[in-house]
Amino acid sequence: MQEYCILKIMFNGKTLNRMKKIPLLLGLLWLPFALQADINQVQKLIGDQNYAQALDSVERLLDTQPKHQQALFLKAFSLQQLGRDDDAIASYKQLSINNPSLPEPYNNLAVLYAKQGKQAAARTALLSAINTNSSYATAYKNLSDIYGSMAANAYNKALAIKDKKQDPQLALTTINKLEKKPVITTVASIPLVKKVPVTQAKPVSKPNDESELIIDTIQGWSNAWSAQDSDAYLSYYSTGFKPARGQSKKQWEKERRIRLKKPDFIRVSVQSPIVKMLSSKSALLSFKQDYQSDRFNDAVQKTLLLEKVDGSWQILKEFSS
């Protein structure tokens, strides 16, 4: 039995329907392309801040593809932008249940919880985002903001402030796509001397100035890297350090030793460091890293998660963009 589908073709500016004998499967192959076109249209509407129209379009799309994760995410985001917070929370929760490996729904849940003053729930959601993707920079930044706000609230309660002030607005970042590049501020390069001799020594802690100690530690780390002293360089990493890409720490250390030895010279500079204390023994450090060698030049925005061990700050996680 022959199977048919109706093709719409353009002729002299008019749309015509024509019956053509083709296998039904060929007609079905068009569906993924049409679906992606619909997704792109919704994203464009969101980019133009036409959230109501975007919601209407994505809901019609979900009528035919009810489990499409990108469409579900765009629906939740549109609801969020329209101020329908409870509906958006329900959508993000369902999306995180159906796709537990995606960090973005957890991140945007945290934004909504923070807006409602539910800081503990926001923290839990952000930790879930980091557990799904240990290199998700947005969640780390948001988590540091949440910890800062929670610390401020605890301080105010401890002092029993009678004239209670309104909680500060959190500058949490929302996203409307599953990928977003952070903005990198251009800073002039600071050259380092080739083959600087490095003597490994633990920095001495200064009272009430952990930020300065952390920055001094990372300057020592970059100097050891520039000197291509692999032992000194690796000593700045915690025993609990978890490399990216699923590598073991032993494999990662072997790879780093090789990469430090190959170039004829290496120059690494740390610029515009910003420290955010998460607790007395954990902190985030963000900075611009310039790398130069005879083989490769690069500039990235890097963030390090550090922990304090026996009075010294060590790198627990690192990610760059």
C-alpha cells in the first residue's frame, strides 16, 4: 500500500498543496528540523523580551513534544520573567526531576527561592547544581552571594537589631539559554621573569586578613608555574582536589608534570584577583590569568575554590572560561 504526505511548495509567491508519493518515514524526518526552528523562534522572542508570546509559542510546541527539555526550560524561564514565580518553580522542579544532570534548572530555582527570602532552599538548589556540574561558574558565584547574605542576616540577628532593615536584593544571574559566556575585562599583561627560583614555604597567616593571604598564595602558585617547578606547583593543590573531565588526581598530576616541562619558557600572571570568603576555611578566588609560552598564548577568567588546611590555603577545585 502506498503512503502519502502533503507537501507545501512555493510557486509565484503562492503556497500550493501537492500530493506526492513518498515514504512516510521521509516526511517524519522533517520533524526534528521543524522542532529546532520552533525552539529558535522561542529563544528569539525571549531575547526580544516578548515573554508572553514566547510562553504561548513554547506551550503549543509542548503539546506535541511534552518532554522536550529545552522547551520545558524555556517555558519555565518565560514564566519566571512574567512574574509567575510559583508556576516557574513547579516547572523547574519537574525539569530537574526529569533531567537531574542539568545544572541550569537548579540555578534558576535558587534565584526564585532567594527572591522569596528562602535562602536555605536557594543554597540547597545551588549545591545540587554544583553536584551535577562541578565547573558551573554561575552556581559558584550565586552560592557565594547566598552565603554572604546568610552571614549578614545571622550577624543582624546576633546583635538583636530592633530597627529591622529590609533584606538586601541579591544580584543573582538568570540565564535564558543553556550556555552563556561570562564577560572578561581586559587588563594589561604583567610579564614575569623566566625561570624564577621558587622556595616552597607555607605563608604566615595575618590576623583578619585572609584575603591577602589567599592572594599571596596564588601569586606563589603562579610563580611556581612560571618557574616550571612541578613539585612546588603541585604543592598548592589540596589532597582532596578533584580534576575536571573525570580524571583521577594521579593522572592529572602526571599530565601536569609533562606540560610544565615541554615549553622552553612559561610566563603566568594573575590579574585583578577578587576574594569571596564562604567561611573561615573556604573561599572563592576569581581573577584573569594570562599564560604565555613558546608554544601557546592564552588569557582566561579563572575561579578557584580554596580550603584552609593547617593554616595554609590550598586549591580544592578550579575552572576557567
